[in-house]
Amino acid sequence: MVFRPLADEWVILDPVSRELHVLNLSAAVLWEEIDGVRTPEELATAVWDAYERTPELERVRAEVTVGLDDFRRRGLLT
């Protein structure tokens, strides 16, 4: 996967499927934190830290869950 900024958004290019996936900033921060080792809870804490602990951690946890599900739906995660 190729992950790059493009204007005000970030993109992931899947070289196998040749699909281009556009991410907003929140999704891009999450993508950068995914390492295949950390749990969703650990990812939520990392994203929360990146946003200087605002908004509330519970909201970030929910957004991380949605983001991970979206990445899986797009075939970016297995």
C-alpha cells in the first residue's frame, strides 16, 4: 500500500487492486497508527494522544471502531 498526502486529504493506493482510497485527517491518523500489533483500544489511545486528548476518549474509541470496520470493508485490512 502507498500512503501519501494529497491536498487537504490523504490517499492510499492499493497497487494490487489499483484502487485509490481517499482518507480524511482522522482516518489518516488512524492508518498511520496501525501496526498489526496494537489492539483497537491501544489504537484509540494513540489517536486520542495525536489529537491532544480531545474529544473524549469514548468518542475516539467509537470512531476508531468505525474506521477499522471501514478499512476492512475496503479490503485495506484483513
